[in-house]
Amino acid sequence: MHQIALIDYGMGNLHSMAKALEKVAPNSHIRITDEAETVRAADRVVFPGVGAMAACMQALQERDLIPAIQEAARNKPMLGVCLGMQALFDESEEGGGVAGLGLIPGRVRRFTFDEAARLKIPHMGWNEIQASGTHPLWSGIQTPWFYFVHSFYCQPDETAHGAAYCDYGQRFCAAVAHENLVAVQFHPEKSQTSGLRLLANFVAWNGESKHSPAA
């Protein structure tokens, strides 16, 4: 039986994510936890989140979760979601600049549109993604529409880390992949059939089949 640690640092819709994971992985033990040792002991880790980057990093530090997350991102299958994706980067420009976990080189930037664009911030609702290259995360997903809620987007330094892109006034990175680490800007737990399939793919993924970037 797999043990999946769902990280609780006070800033995520844990109930919805836990229910989605239980549905796609009925033989796994889903543990909502704010304890570093439980994260270290798990076979897989899900790092969710909503809200502000500065508060996220402070909450992780207060719970002594930062070293455990950094270790997990290097040695077991790990999935970041929404703010959990943004926190993986070096820095966010939110609030004048907030340091992230430094696991994916790059920055998190705020959407900025002129009035002529008539686009609202945050980017909220359903949108289509385009996978960049191949990754087991996308296996069997027929209609790649997912649910987004975010005002900031990730900009990886290396194009090879971009696993999917989306358009909202501009093309932005909707997913990243590096070794045994994957992360998505959208909310799979709110994305119905496609989201459940993505979570099932993550649970089945051994962390060894790597992302092959588009040529």
C-alpha cells in the first residue's frame, strides 16, 4: 500500500484534494500532515496551496517543512499544485520579492494586461492546456481542460522544464517537470474527469519515466 503525504501548512483545499486522491487511489493511504517525518516516510508527496507566497513560505518554515519538501522533490514522486507549484521556484515578484524553495530555476510573475485586453485578474475558470513534449502525467487525458485560479504565473529559466502551456492574454507555463518532480498551476481536484485522470497518473507514476521536452 502506497502512503501519500498531503502537505498541510494551512493554505490549501485539503479536503477536496484528499477526496480526489482517495477516489483514484483506493488502495493507498492518504495522510494529511504538517509533520516533516511523515513527509519523509511517504512514498509520494502532494504539495498543494492557495493564497500568498510570503505566507506560504512563512508557514512552511514555522512547521520545519522546507527541508522535508526539498528532500522529497529529489528522491520520490512529488506533485505541486497551484501555489505549491509557484513555491518551487527561486523567487516570486509578489509583494516586492519573496524567495521560494529554489527547486526549479526561474521566477513567478504577476499577470499584467492593459485595458484593451479586457481580461480579469485573477485568471479564473476553465482553460485548455497544451502539453510540451511527453510525460506520464498526460497519459490518457483526452480533453486537456483544467480549472485555474491564479494571479501569478511561473516563468522557468529553462524551457526544458516546461511540461505544458496555456493561453490567457499571453502564453504561460501551466506545468513543469524535472526528474521525479512535477507541478501544475491548475487545480486537478476541481477539474473533473481530466483532473482525476491526472491524479491517477501521478499515483501510478514511478518517478523514473522522465519528461521528454518538445523538440
